[in-house]
Amino acid sequence: MRKITIIFSILILFCSLNAFTNAASMALADSYSLRANGIEAGYWNPANLYDNQNKGYELYLLNTGISLSGNLLSVGLYNEINGDTLTIAKRKDILSRFDNSLQVNANFHYSLLGYSYNQHSISVGITTIALGKISKKYLDLLLLGNSETYDKTYTFTKENNSARALSYADLTYAASTKTLSDIIPSLDYVKWLPDVKIGYSFSALIGISEADVIKYDSHFSTNDSTGIHLDQSIKGRYALGGYGTKMKLGLESEVYKNLKVGLTFDNLIGFVKWIGKTKAAEFNASTDSIFIADLDDNFITQSDTTYSIGSYETTLPVIFHFGALYNYDKASFSLDWEQNLGSDAIYSNQPEVSLGSQYYIRPYLPLRFGFGFGNIDRDHKFTYGIGYEGNKFTFNIGLESVSQVFPNSDSKNVSFGITSKLKW
């Protein structure tokens, strides 16, 4: 079980430090699907390549971010409670800030190197996805203890206690050479229908690692007649080395002057088959009718076993993404909406909606602002950034403040990102 814990820690830490595609998308709260061009288009919307003017290689020199605080409590609240004796009222106030579970998730893609020429691109990247959550009931036990939880039975299941991390590298080819009327010529006679550009990408995947909690059952109770009772069973698995594929289909159209809309379906025929080192681990612990007088003894019966398993396959759920972009002189405004259409728990099933705006102070100097609407899994965020866009070199900075307009002690998270790349 220890090896699974180590893999989770590495992958989730990797995501927490780099939970964005690039600094420009971070600055726009990921309202970026119709702004991406060159090799980035293959990962956001391949249909953007239809009007691609980039010809040449792109090499990322730096594409990283730094998380400056935690995701669950604001810095201000943490400082307020740190070192103090918490009253019952304060403990209940902390509990009221969470729903059924405490959750952290991240989806990170790192583009390494690529080449684009007119309506085609080929690129290499790394993707890491991680999700971790723990039931609010554990925090209830930790904060309230016997004062409020005595003579209760707690049941914990995988629904609110799980962790999963997945990492793979990709070699992606993307293209957009056709419009819908090229495929269906009769549409040329429908005068009110604008041209719809079609793009696609195909990715060959190399599975790096996966770790997953596949079973979580726990029961805990304490009272005068039976004492402390615990029955816990956890099963996880991890894998190193595999292969797979995935496809993305994208559409884009200028439906009105200066107004574009687009949509994509990602992870079509998406899977990773793990054929390298695959292991499973089981942890079981139990106590029965334990009282205070027994606490000096080895009162917990536990077992921890790890064993090899055969190859298995991870299916990537289909992700739907809608985007709209309006350009007005030096300014542009965008809206993006992403929705997981599958049931795989590694991706949030909550819709993610964001707004972005960009203004060119100079032809090479964009100023960016964004807003990400919150959902059950995450809080709303405000984002800012600035960049330099030269013919041979680009440099972007992004700043994100979760729950607060500007970073301060009440922000639940503050992230900072830098992206720079060469083009030739």
C-alpha cells in the first residue's frame, strides 16, 4: 500500500504545482479554446488550424506554475485557528464550509515540442490528471471528537473517499483541411449557413503511471456498551507503463461578423492499456468492543498485502467543450464551457464555465483578465496576466486568485504561472 501512496503523492503534487496548460490560458481562466493556435490548437480545438498562419517549430523553454497556499481553507482562516484552542462553535463553523467531502483535482497538460505548417501540426506533450477527496465525516471526527460524535456510527464509502492519478505522454497529429460544405456540397445552397470548419487530432499515448483506490469501506462507532468498533477495508492498484490512443473532433464557425463559436469532443476512442508493472494492494483493519482499559494492548488487528495483477485498461471519458469568441478592434472576449460526458471519477462531472478578455496595449503586448465560475467541486476564481508575442519568442505570465478578486489572506489558493517558447 505504501507504493501506491508514494505514486499518489508525486502525481498530485505535480498537478498542484502545474494545474494549467500555459500561462496565457491561466490568465484567461482557461477560456482559451478559440484562441489557441499552432501546436496548441491540436489540444484545444483542431479546427483553429484551418486559418493557421504559423509555419515552423515551437519549443517550450518554460511552462510552470507555483502554488502559494492550500486549496481547502483560506490563509486568513488558517492563521486565525492555528495554535488556538478551538471552541465548539468555531469547529462547527469550519465544518460548515465544506459539502460532503474535501476535494482537490487538477488537469495538467505540458506541451514540449511541436511543428505546425499551414493546416497541420504535430507535437509531443505530457498530461497528468489527479483527483483526491476525503469524507467530511473524518473532519467531523477530528474536530468534534466524542463531544459531539459519541454514540454514533460512521460509514465511509468510495463515494466521498477516493484518490486517482493518471499520467501519460502523447504524440499528436492535428489537421483542419475541410469545411462542412466540402463534405456535403449541397450545403453551399443554404445561404444562411456559415462555413463550418472541421478539425481533428489523433494521439498515440504512452502510459507513464496510474494509481487508483478501487474499494473503500469503513465503519466506526463508539458508545458505552460496545466501546470502540472499527472495520476498515481499502483496496488500490497502480501501474507503470502502457500504451493507448485518443482522438479529438473540433468544429469552428464565424456565425456573425467578428463572432466565432466552436465545439470539441475529446477522448473519442480514448484508452490506456497498462502492460508494464501492475500491482494491487489491500489494507484491512478492525477492532471489536475495545474500551479505554484495553488501549495499552495491540488492540487493532490489521493486514497489508501487495501482489501482482495482470494488464488492465483505463477508459478516458468523452469531454465536451463549447467556446465563443468575439473580437472588437484590439480587444476580444470569450466564453468557454466544458462538461464531462462520462462516468469516470478522475474527471469532475461538474460543468466548468469561464470568461476571458484580452486587450493589446501594443501589437505584441496583450493584457488578459478572466473569471471562472465555481461549482460543487471548486470555488470561483479571478485571473490576470500579461504577455509578449514576438515573431521568434513569446513570454506569458498568469496569476490566479481563488475565491477573492485579488490575492489576499482570504484567498483559498493563489497560483502563478510562466510560459515561454521559441518559434523558428
